Amino acid sequence: MFMLDDPLSKVELKNVIEGKGAARRIPLAVHNWVYSTGVFGSREPEFKTVLEQYPADIQIYILGMPSIKPR
């Protein structure tokens, strides 16, 4: 399977995050959201094939989930 584009460089990604300019394309982080292990059952190989086509520009990131207080 071929990759659609090379991952963005650290400098390109840093510039986008810091608002210093655009990269050659939008940064992608789909791999962190589409975690296929044990989720897609018999279709897991199909999902892995799709993910292999897209570069992973952001390998690790932490999201602070807001706390929700009941009313």
C-alpha cells in the first residue's frame, strides 16, 4: 500500500501550531482517533489498510477533557 503524502516535518507542524504559517497540507492525526485493535472485529484488516495510506503527523498528544458538572 502506498502513503498519500509524506508526514509533515517537525518545523512545518510547529509553525502551524504556533500560527507562523501554513504547511503544505492540513496536519493529520486520524490514527489516534481510529484505534482499531479489537474494535472492528473481522473488518480490522480493512481499517488498517486504510490507515496505512495516511501519514501520522502527530504521534502522541494529550487532550484535557473538561469536567462536566451535573445540573
